[in-house]
Amino acid sequence: MDRLAGFLAAHAAVGLDTSLFIYHLEDVAPYATVTGAILASLVQAGFMGVTSVISLMEITVQPLARGLTDVATEYESAISRLPNLTVVPITRAAARQAAALRAVYRIRPADALQMGACLTHGATGFITNDRDLTRVRELEVLVLADIAEATGEA
């Protein structure tokens, strides 16, 4: 977890991708221990977190597909109540930043919008489990699987 602690200490604001929330809320092994540490640091103001409304959409898809509207509402509420986490809208500036990221790195639209929103709100780091996003140079990207593997969780 030293690498994770160093990463969080190096960034005042960190973008959090949807996978982090899904793995935590659904207690997905081997990531739940790592996501728990990240969210504990967030709650303790170890860093400021940024995610976009895309995360709210993505975390509710599966519960809604299964007819579990109460779970979808619970998930959205859990994310929205996290201290030191800002859930940002997709603004025109974020869309422009996303277009620039897609033009250079050819990443998926949702990923570009998520990263663009985080960038426009001051994030310098980004935590995801999508290794393709490590190509993006505008943010330092940390991959959850790498941390889980380093801690012996994976």
C-alpha cells in the first residue's frame, strides 16, 4: 500500500473512476481492500476526490437492469454523501477537454468525459482499473489491479 499512499500524497485532487465505487459497493475481490483504503483516505481528507455524474449513471445501471431500484438509489446516495468527494457535471469545458483527450488517445467517450471533468476540476491524478487509460499523460493514472497485486490481494 506504500505505492497507493505515495500516489495519494502526491495529488491534492484525484479523479476517481466508476470501477472504484462499484468494486467497493459490491465488495469485489481482490479490489475491496484497496478501494476501502482509498475511500478511508478520502473521508479523512487525505486528498480531495473528483468524479463526474457519469459515475452516478454507471453505478446504477446493473441494479436498475435487475429491477433493484432501491439498490440503485442506495448506491447513488452512498457516493453523493462521501465527504471530500465532488461529483461534477459534464460542462462545456469538460466536453472540450474530453474531445482533446479522445483526439490524442482514442479513448472511449465515457472515459474521456470522466477524465475531462476531473481535469477541469483540478485533478492531477486518476484512479481506475482500465489499463488503457495509462496512455493519458494529462493525469497520473494509477491502476487498481497493480495496487491489489502489489499487496498480495490479486
